[in-house]
Amino acid sequence: MSGVRGICLRRYERESLFKSFFLFFLLLGAIYFLFAWGNFQDRRRELDDRILNEMRIFSFHPTGQTFPVDFVSADTPRERMRLYREEKGLYALFPIPGSRQYLMKVSMPRQEYERRLREIRHESFTAWWLYLTLIGVISFLLAIYTLYPFKRAMDLNEEFVKDILHDINTPLSALRINLNLLKKRHGEDRTVERMFYSLETIQAFQSNLKAFLDRECGLKERFDLAELLRRRLEYFRQIHPDVEFEEELPRHLKVEGNREAILRILENILSNAGRYNVPGGSVRVFLDESCLVIEDTGVGIKEPERAFERFYKEGERGLGLGLHIVKKLAQAQGIGIHLESRIGEGTRFTLDLGGVIVR
């Protein structure tokens, strides 16, 4: 199963969409809840007024078992014909025609009041989940509508950069051809070698930038990472003949992901391992459970915690983007990456392949 195309948004686009959706959903949900709660409170006050009116009518003809009736002293400080709450339920006091010593206490048990209250609460919030679903759909559409102009602008910028990267292939090819002619004409020359090195740096930067601008989820396929690594190690052995490249990998290591993105990750790390190594040094590549480890005996990094920062570099060479792009590509592929380094001892990269290995 290879060549399966994954269609999804870039990581930052997903993050922006989720945050916008969450804010719209929270705002609209809060507005709906306040409206529903206000409606419930209004209906609760209507219920209290209706109960008080029923009690008042009952006080004129206290027959049946509609409301429990009691008599209290007329000296009580409570107001007449007003609804009060107590632990047992609700009650109101009404004057008794022809009596100045007693008042009629008409009550409603708490169970009956709670039953009526549950009914209006159910009516007020009965469509809660339906409205929440509708609010979710509206929030999603609003988020897309809000982010669309920004996404379109980002896409136009990326297309423009991709066109430039494509057009730059012609002058780069011409440079390489002419440098090869110079090398044949003048033989080994340090000036020509430095020009070759600069050309390779530009081409590596071009490849990194193209991989970074591509859809991060892009094209996914299953391939043999061990075979790919062996081929690339052979290439780096030719580029850096004074460095020993060792590999301790299983015969096959099937992974599923964006082949070009994973290749860019490995090439950046291996290129740095060879370029910043010492004469007679070594680069070792091996598998530790589900982690791919690339360690070298190079010059090391002074501040390894800053190595993945954009534009951070410790020498005059490069633009400081290589490892930053490596980090971004690794995150997009679901590959954890960890770096350890000591000056004069070397550097160790650990790539957690647990999310891409095909079991």
C-alpha cells in the first residue's frame, strides 16, 4: 500500500481553525446559555405567580386536598398574600373573613413544587444538545469564513516562493556545469572547492525550503527506511571520505509517512554530522527500540537547547535554518526529535519513530 494521498491542513492552519472555532463556539454557546437561563428564570417567576394565584383562589374555597391548610396567629410579621419558601416547601398567608386573630396558611409540598419546576426546566433546556450542535456548525463555518482570506494570502505567498525556487534551478545547473569545467581545466583548486561547497549549501537550502513549503501531511507512502538510509550513507561516504559512516540497522525497517520530508530530515542531520566532524571521525546510525539514533564525533554544539531556533548558527556558514526546518518537518510527520551535544565530544540526535513505524 504505497502512494496513499493524505489530505489535511497544515499544522498552523489546523491550530488557527481550532482556536477560531473554539472561540466562536464558546461565545455563541455562552449567549445561548444566558438566553436559556434567562428564559428559565422568567418561567420560574411565572410559576411562582401562578402558584400564589392558585393559593389565593383556594383560600376563598378551601376544599379538597389541593393545598395543605393550617392556621397561624395574625401577629406574625410575615406579609399577607406573598409566597415564602421554607424547608418543607412553599406557603402563603391569607386573611380569614371575620377573624382578626388568625391567618390561613396555604402550603405546597416541596416535592410538588420541584416536579413543576422540573417540567419548565425540561421545556427550557429540552433542545440543549440540538442547539449546541447547531452552534457548533455555525462556529465552524464562521471560523472557515474568517480564516479563508488569510489562508488564501498564505497560499499565494507560498506559490510565489515555490515559483522562485523552481526558476532558480536553471542558474544553479549552469553554475554546477561551469564549476565542473573549471575543475577539469585547473584540476584540484581550493577556490573551486569552496564554490562547490557554497553551491551545495544553496541546493540543500532549496530542497529544505521546498519540503517545508509542501503540504505537511502531503503524500504518505510506505517505504523501507533502512534501505533509504544505506543509500544516503553511501552518498555521504563519497562526500566526506575522511569520516567513517557506520550503520547498525535491521535488514528492513518499514515506515509510513512523507518520504521527501523524512529524507530531508535525515539528510540535514547526516550532512551536519559529516560537515562538522573531525578528520578521522565517525558517524554512527543505529536503531534503539523504536528510536533512530544518529551520533557523531564532531565538534559539538555550544548551545544545543537553541539548535532548533530559526536563524541560530554558531559559525559563519549556513543560514541557521537547517535544523529549524528539521524540527518543523519532524513535528509534521509525528516524529519526536531530541538533541544532545557536547563541545569537542560530538552530537547525538534521537528520532522517535514510534508514530511512523509499520508494525
